[in-house]
Amino acid sequence: MEDEVDRLVAAWRRERPDLDVEPLEVLSRVSRLARHLDRARRLAFAEHSLEPWEFDVLTALRRAGTPYQLSPGQLLTQTLVTSGTMTNRIDRLAQKSLVERLPDPSDRRGVLVRLTDEGQDRADQALAGLLAQERAILAELSRAQRGELAGLLRQLTAPFDNIPG
């Protein structure tokens, strides 16, 4: 079975035989798959009236466990956005009644962001929709192949995930 990357690699080998284009065989496929995954994510979230960034914040809170709350700083760490961006996101989610701000009992000046019942429902429904989309993308692979692929991708991504700061 040939794909677009095979054609791209063959063309580069023909045009630039002096270059080792082997990385394209893997990383061009990862890039193309990422675009398909992004489309699937957007579709799953749109079905629940959520933007991808809203899903990211809501699910960070959901993963925190009961009572589904984090400080804005903890949300920054999990979503990799700036302080100003997070403040704006929390404001917008609070306007939609998906999160609420509460005083932090351990810091008089601090606040905690808590998932509302509506926020939890939307996060849970969107996650189920996302998983269905992702299962469809992976349907061609056996369970063993999915496990092997996950391990190989982990080897590539772990160094990036463990960079300080």
C-alpha cells in the first residue's frame, strides 16, 4: 500500500540523491497524522460546543479528581499557556458557567478554579466523542501494533516532555 509520503520521498530521492531523506518517511507521516487528528479533535469538541482550548482546561480540571479544582498556576503548567492567556480562558469559561472561581483557603490572595457540574458533563461527553474519533483513526492497527506504536512514539516525545521550564 503506497501513500502520499511514499511519493514525496521518491521524488526527493530522485531530485536530491545526495540527501538522506529517511526521516521524512516517519516524521512526514506523523505530521500528516497530526493534521487528521486535529480535524477529528475539532469535530468531537464542536459536537459539544467546545473549542480545543476549552476542552484542554476543562479536562485538566476533570483529571485533577474530586473536587475538580486547580490553581491558575497549576492550569498553566498543564496547558502550556501564558498567565494572561489563562486568565482570559478562565474568564470565558466562567462566563459560560463551565468553571467557577473560589477563594483559595490556603492563600488569602489566591483563587482556585473549579469545574461546575455543566463543565464536567461537557468535558466527559467531549472526551467520549474524542475517543470514538481516535479509535476510528487507529482501527487499522491491532492492539499489539497500537502498543508498539505507543512505545515508539513515547521514546520520541519523552525527551521533549522532560525539558525543564
